[in-house]
Amino acid sequence: MNDASPLRTDVRNRLLAKMAAHDWALVAPHLESITLKERQVVEVPNKPITHVYFVETGVVSVVAVNAEDHRIEVGVIGKEGMTGHPLVFGDDRAQHSAYMQIGGSGRRMPAAAFVEAMKQSPSLRALVLKSAQAFMIQTAHTALANGRAKLEERLARWLLMAHDRLDSDAVPLTHEFLAVMLGVRRAGVTVALHSFERRGMITTRRGQLTLVNRAAIEQVAGSFYGIPEAELKRLMSEPL
Amino acid sequence: MNDASPLRTDVRNRLLAKMAAHDWALVAPHLESITLKERQVVEVPNKPITHVYFVETGVVSVVAVNAEDHRIEVGVIGKEGMTGHPLVFGDDRAQHSAYMQIGGSGRRMPAAAFVEAMKQSPSLRALVLKSAQAFMIQTAHTALANGRAKLEERLARWLLMAHDRLDSDAVPLTHEFLAVMLGVRRAGVTVALHSFERRGMITTRRGQLTLVNRAAIEQVAGSFYGIPEAELKRLMSEPL
DNA sequence: GTAAAGCCGTACGCTTCCGTACGGAAATAA
DNA sequence: TTATTTCCGTACGGAAGCGTACGGCTTTAC
């Protein structure tokens, strides 16, 4: 498997990195490096997907919304994955809202080019299907956490998922946005983060918090964290 | 599209019914009619999937479970769909627990035969991908309901989803099982169902409830019900 | 027919989290 | 600098739902 193509040396997205050489050759010409600013919208519900984003730094929030504007995050995407899963299923439009929750950078390619590449390569299809499956598992466990976990457990889970996708221990987010993602009160997040800080698990300052004791946070999240991560690892370490 | 093959006349599963003739020809020889008793286990977490089930009557619950045995239903499957979605993604094992929540009947085929048929037919792949996507949308909205809806709203949503998949207005389930699926107390379900009954929305008797005013139940569920159903319709009415 | 098991109705105290709101501190804009 | 906005800390009453439990009714098993 030759993946020593010059352009690939600085690819940090794990899907792009894992692609077979011939799939990379299919995809690379259409890739565009792009900075992803926080709050930048990536997908709009019921609108056609314009690009597939391969995140390299930063975190995308995928947020389900209903007719009464109730909303909640159903999953996050970072350097381990890609946006635009509906394309993988043969659909052309997004179901959920998706936007950069934490700014960063990545590559993107037009949806049409992605669909064309999928059509041409079974191995590429296999790879992106695994990515979609990993995301689906994440969504299922989000449903589990939403239904059964307490605020602190869910918040800890979210911090761990963000941490997994960042290169630093700092999470540049306001309480307000954490609250929106979890579907809880802003004030509730403030109190919970305070508790975490008092217990030496994080430090905080305006608009940012920093993990300082990940193990303790894992303990709070308990078994609500871990399965999607283990499954992702399994899926991505399997041979194509 | 010739779908007048003799065996197809009594096919009530919508996926099987929608298959192109050549896909049906690929699948049919491996199908086995089967009765699906309530509580019958269909998939076990982390175990290989043995069969794909095309439900014709009855309802399958797909339940996510974590290491501490917290569990919650992440989706239901009836005559509109199939079990064994991980196979569609190229995986051979189940992530979640799946079992007949309401008994019925259907057809099943061995997982290996299903995988082989998928390999041979792009149109079959396209169809089952749509089914998987529809289920994924359902899971996302379950996550939304779990995080933001009240018990009554969630219960109403569940009753509607079950009703959509049954041929009668009767739902043969105990409060206990409804509670397990929603991840709430059995007593909470009892009280909520009482309220529904007082409001003339359902009638109840031991181990069974009957919808009598579906519109009223839809009103309780509000916008937590409907999007996955609309999306399913859209996906299944699209050309392949 | 009697016993056992399963299911439902109800209750009480308690935890969690909501809705709302207000003031102050920090950052940003003018 | 000053004004404005954003963000955070805190508070209070209240709603929702939990854990637990007990008793009675219904169905099933023997």
C-alpha cells in the first residue's frame, strides 16, 4: 500500500490518512484546504449538502432540530471522521444542522465529486461506510446518555469526546454553547463546571476551560463514555 | 418492473416489496418465513449477526446498552424495515441488543447470504442503505426526545411509532416494558397512561392498551413525532 | 382450587433540573 | 474612556420524575 504521495504527508484527517493510494488519488484532486471558523455552518437541515468536510483540527457539532425548534446535539465530528454522511447513504440533503463548534481547519471537496469517487471505488465506499457507522454508534449512545445520565455525567462525556478530537487540553467554549449541545440550562452547566473545578478536574476562565485530570472526568462520565470510542477504534483498525 | 413473482404476493415487508425483481430473485431463495415471538432475541451486542429479519408484523426494539447495564431503546423496526444494519455497513456484529418487543412474523435470511446479495447488486445496496439511513434518523430523533421531551411526550411518541407499525390499534405491552424502553420508572408510565385514558386517548387493560384517539396522541407528542416518519416516506418513495 | 407469579394503582420523600432573573465582571466596540 | 455586549455566578421557587414500597387484582402454574 503506497501512501507516500507528497500531498499526504501533512494530512491529519484520519479517514484521508487511512485511504488506499488509489482512493487518495481519486479524492485528492478535489480537496481544498480550508480554515473552519467557529460557528461556521457546514450543513443545513433539508438543504442539499454542498461539500464533504474532512476535519483536521476543531470539532463539528451535528444537531437535530424539530419543528418546534427543540434541538440537541446528536454527535460530534473531528479529525477521525467526515461530515456529509447522508451522501454515503445515497441521499443528497442533510437531515441535521451541522456547524463548527470549535474552530479549526480541514479539507473539503464538493459533494458531487465525493459521490462520483464513491461510485468508482468499492474500497472508498467501504471506508466511508465505516465512518458513517461509527457516527451512528455515537448517536445511539448519545440517546442513551440523554435518557439516563445526569447532567454532570453528560457534561463529562462531552468534554471527553471533545478532548479526544483536540490537540490541546483547552476547550474554547462558553457555558452557553455547552448548554445548547446538551439541551440543558446554561446555569446548570455553570454549576456543574464549578463542581468539576473544585474537584480539580478542570480549570476555567471566561470562554474556555482546560482539562487537568482526565482520569477523574472519565470516572464521572462512567460507562456513558467509551463504547463509541472503542467501536471507532475497532472499525478503523480492521482491514478494508 | 416485474414484481409479480408468485412468492411476492403475500410479502408485507415494505423493503422486500420495494425490491426490484432481480434483487428479489437474489434474496428470495434464502428467505425463511418465521414467527417472531415477543421477547425473542434478534441481535446480541458484540455478537455476530446471524440473520437479517424482515419484519412483517410485530415490532423490534433496538436497545443500546453500556457497561453498567444502563439501557435505552434507540429505535424500533417494523414492516417498514429490517434488522442487521451493521451488515449494511460492512460489519458483522451487532452493537445493540435487539428483540421482539411486540410479537409477530416475518422472513429472515442468513447474514452471509445477505452480504453476498449486497455484494452482487448495487440496487439492493442502495435500498438497504436507505433503510439504514431512515433508522439512523430515527435514532437521532430519539436522542432529541430523550434529552428534551417530557415523559408524556416521549410515551406518546412511542405509541405513535408502534401504531405505525401495527395493523391494529391494540398495543400488547405491559407498563414495565414501556418503562424499560423509555428509560423511566414503571410507575411513571402507569400514571401517564392513566392521564391519557382520562383524556380519552387510549383505553387500557392488563398487559394491553388501545389507541382510540390518535390525533390527540399526536398532539401530545407534538414535534417530537413526525420527522423520521416523513423522512422514511421520502427515502422510500424516491427512485432507486 | 389453591398457590404463585405477574401486573397495576398509589403514595411519600427526595433529587435533579428547570424557568427566570439579577448583578457583576470581562471583553469588545465606539 | 466610555458604552455596550457578552459571559458568568448565584439565587429561588417549582416541576418533573426518581427510588422505593405496599397492597390488591389478574393471570398462570401446579
